[in-house]
Amino acid sequence: MKPLRAFFLASTLALLLPLGASAEEAAAPAGEAAPAVREIEIIVDRGYKPVRIEAVEGERVRLKFVRREYTPCTREVILPSLNIRQELPPNKPVTVDLPPLKSGDVEFMCGMKMFRGTLVVTPRPG
Ligand SMILES: [Cu+2]
């Protein structure tokens, strides 16, 4: 279990590092600019698509849920670890701003916990 986890972490970092480096080079020289918020669209239709999202510790993320179904099951989405509960009217995008993310998994699910998705937050490299 431990070697597997280490391998996963290493491969994730390997993927993220080149991106981080080029983003830093392209960033404006101003030191303390507010971090950009990344909007991620999640389609709600017999589950969440994508069902797994990746982010980096400290990143600002906004989830945009688009519910394309009328079954009462997905009428609301909850993120228990962040104390968020949000109604999702059909065919009406709803955005949910998340606080700065700590590393670890943030689960999102329907009110009855039948459908689930995961926001995987990896530690900031370095
Ligand atoms: Cu449900």
C-alpha cells in the first residue's frame, strides 16, 4: 500500500512540475497577486462527470455543476468536509466557490450519498 501511494505521488508530481515551472515563468512579476480561481464544470447526469478532479494544495477552485436530469436523487450536492450543501436546479448551472484547498480528498455527493465524486488535492511540490 505504501509503495503504491509513493508511486502515485511521484508520478503526479512528475506531471505537475513542468506545468508549474512554465506557469511561473509566464506569471506577471508582481509578487502578491490574488490567486486565479479555476472553474471546473461538472455535468450531473446519472452521476458526476468528471467523477475525479485533481487540484494542488492552496489552489482556488470553483465547481460549476450543470444538472441535466430531473431525478430527485441529484437534486442537491453536498461536500461534507467543507460543510457545503447546494441545491441544483435542472439545466441551470450553479457555481460553488471552494475555500483554499488543503491536501487530501474532498468528496462531493448527492444528498443521499448514492452518487459520489472526488476532488483530489495533492501537496504543493517543494
Ligand atoms: Cu442520490
